[in-house]
Amino acid sequence: MDNMKENQNRTEQHKKAILEALEKSLGVVTTACKIVGIGRTQFYQWLKDDEVFAKQVRDVDNIALDFVESKLFENIKNGKTSETIFYLKTKGKNRGYVERQEITGADGMPPKIEIEIVNKFEDKD
């Protein structure tokens, strides 16, 4: 019984350590696993089996996303054109900031496509 409890404690310590490593690595699983010394397979098994752990991992993902968004806004404030364009393409779609190509026929109708299948080996008697 003590051995099982010891294994549970070790697992909980590893989970706590992996969460800290995930935060330091901005959510990069491979890096966090290497820091803690556990395999990715074990990490994903915990993610699948332990809803509390999965929620904590999602929280770390949101922290990483918040950090990256703050850097994006910093660059926008500093006049970085590519970051501004990226933001507008992703967040400004409803205002027309999108890039897309549409292939249409006359008057915006779908194009007429004809396909002819030719068998050059067919006997021509």
C-alpha cells in the first residue's frame, strides 16, 4: 500500500514539475518533458486520463497565448508592418481585411468547367 501511495506522490510531483516546465517553455511539450525527464507518451496519457491536469495544461496554454499576444501588440505599437497586417487579417476579417482568390465565371456565377477524356490508345477502326 505504501508503494502505491509513493508512486502516486511521485506522479503528482512530476505533474507539478511538468506544469512549471510548460509555463517556462511557453507550452512546448517536448521541451517541458525533457526538462522534467518524462516521455511525451506519459504526458499525453496524463492529459487524457486526468481532467484536472488537462485543465491546468489548458491554463498554461492560455498564459503562453497571452504572452505572445502581448508581444504582438508591442510590435504593432512599434510600427511593425507585418505584425499589423497579420492582426488585421486575423481579427479584422469582418471589416474586409482578408486575402482570398475566387474563381468565378461571368457575372460572378460559378465557372463552367468541361472535361474531355481522351483515350489515345483506343482503337480507331
